[in-house]
Amino acid sequence: MILDFFAGKAGILGQMEKRSAYQILNLKFLCQFRNYCRNYCSAIEQLGGQHKLDTMHYQRQTLVDVAYKALKEDITNHILLPGQKINIKDLHERYGISETPIKQALNRLLIEGLVESIPRKGVKVRNIRWEEIEELFDIRFMIETYYVRQIMRNFKANPSIKEKFASNLSEHMRVIENTVDLNNYFQNYYLDQEFHQLFVGCSESKRIMQIYNNLNTHVYAFYIYGRQSKEETIAGVKEHEAIYDALVAQDEAELRNSIEVHIVNAKNKIRRIMTKNSGEEGKSGVSLVNPT
């Protein structure tokens, strides 16, 4: 089972045949591969003549989490293309993971809107429309700006939240400066999402937080990671810093302006990348819905 897992993941990296993966499954490969999958992959150990995953290195990560991240990698890297039918048996062979956690991971992506289930046709990678993204970001902007005064007030009254913001910003910048592989892009994505959840969380409204999370705008923003330069990614974190600085200064006008700048820039990045991707995939015979 463990050999299937590593061989399947090797297929993601090099798109190699499984038998070739077995041939290179030596200590050097394992070290390199473990570094690549540092957040959710594990070392192997021999117990009772059987190999099993050493969960010490990825702690709470389940096989569903591993399948979920692997699927997102394939969608982000356009290995799984918009409109393409997803074959669970193929994914089982590719990832070396049983079909049940893969199905559960697909259900999570279905809720997020990255895949869709079509009656009698199965599950496909969604064609994302620019109009949909623009509308969701506009709603996000309304939420973040409508509760500005409440957010400022609660931020000022809660010293611990300030520490969480500062920790997020420093960790995000550290990750960017050390970006070497796709896992770091995953970290960028989650740290970006965490920052905005901290911000909206300062409203102390559970209902608004639920509505905000259901927008899933950061799922669409996920597409930009790995497709923008390090300088662009750093600029995004600096926009977060501007929002944080305005919170600390309790400057409402500057806070509203910083939020608007950040969301407009995020929309522009996604639109530019969608336009580029639609052109590339059009050459491959896969149709995307072009931004208008």
C-alpha cells in the first residue's frame, strides 16, 4: 500500500509510469519526496513486516486530507482540466489511495465549487465564470467594509487578536521568502485565507462568519498561487500589512481604502490568470468560459 502511495504521488511529480516509480524508490528519492510533501506526507517504518504511514509528521492529516490536497494540486496545475470528467479509479491508481477517501475529498471540493456533479455523467472539474468570481468578491467587499467599525472596536478591545494578526503576517512573509515548491503555495493560500478569517472574525458575528466562509472566494483565489511572481505575492502580503496597520491606528478611512485596494487587486490577478489559462487550454481543445 505504501509503495502504491509513493508511486502514485511520484506520478503527480513526474507523470511517470508506476513501474518506473518503483525503480527510483530509494533513500535519496524518499528524502526529496518527503521534503516536497512536507505538510501532509510521512516517513515510512516497518512494523510486523508491513509498511504503514508514520503519522507523526503530518499529525491530523487524514487520507481524505491527502486526497483533497492532491486533487487541488492537479486542478491548480491543470492536470485535471476544466470540463474534464473525473475518474475515481484513475485517481486511485494515481494517488495510491483507496476510493473512499477520494470520494470524500471530491465531496469537499463539490461544496467549495471546484468540481460539479452532473446526473448520469459523473463529477467534472468546473468551468469557472469570471462573472461568478466578480460577484462573489463584490459581496465579500460589502461584508468586510460594512462591519469595519465593529471590527475596529473588537480588535482594539482584544489584545490577543493583535498577536494572531502579527503572527500570520510574519509567517506568511517567511513562507514566501522560502518558497521552493507547490506545498509553499498551499501555505500561502491557507495563510491568506486565515488573515481574512481573522479580520471578519473580529465582527464577532457567527452568522456573518458563516456567510463569509460560504462565499469561498479564497477557493478561486487559490488559482493564482504558483501562477504569480514572488514579487506579486509579497505585494499581496503588504496589502494585508496595510489593513493591519490601519486597524492598529484605528483609522477607518485608511482601513476601508486598504480593503478596497486589496480586493480589487485580487480580482485583477485572478482575471488576468483566467484569461491566460483560457487561451492555453483553448489550444489543447478544452473550452473555458472566457472573462468578458
